[in-house]
Amino acid sequence: INICPEGGVRYTVPSSVHPHRMQDKQIVRFRVGNVYKNCELCVYFDDTCIMRLKKKVMSPGEMEQVVLKKSQLAEYPDIENITIKIEEA
């Protein structure tokens, strides 16, 4: 499953996940392209938002991260893309 960075997220590490091969949790690290204040970090499985994290400040100099759980991925067996993006709160 490809991980697509959008809306201010520059890149992710890793850039894809393999649910059958992953542990119970997969940490996805990324950097943002600008300084963002009072925003939400959102994770989408295709078009469904599965996670919203409120962030006071995110800046390009710091690595951010989200944790994907294998159990979450199992609930969406036909998922094609995971999108990580920043939205205004």
C-alpha cells in the first residue's frame, strides 16, 4: 500500500507498507514543508479519515510521526492508498 504525502507533508519513511509482512505497529516518519500552527495531522485510508491529531506547531526541522496499526489495516482489506496530510483545525 503506497503512502502518499499531501498538503504540506514532503515525504514519508517508509513510502509504502506491506500489511502481511509488518509487525503489529508501523511507525511512519515524515517532514513538513513549512511551519504550521494550530493544525490537524490527518491520515486517510483511501477517502476515509481514520486519524486526526491536533498539533500546536509542526516545522520542517523536526521529524513527525504517526503509528499505523496492523489491526486498522485489516479493517480495510481493499485499501489502495494511505494519505498523510495537514489540514487547518
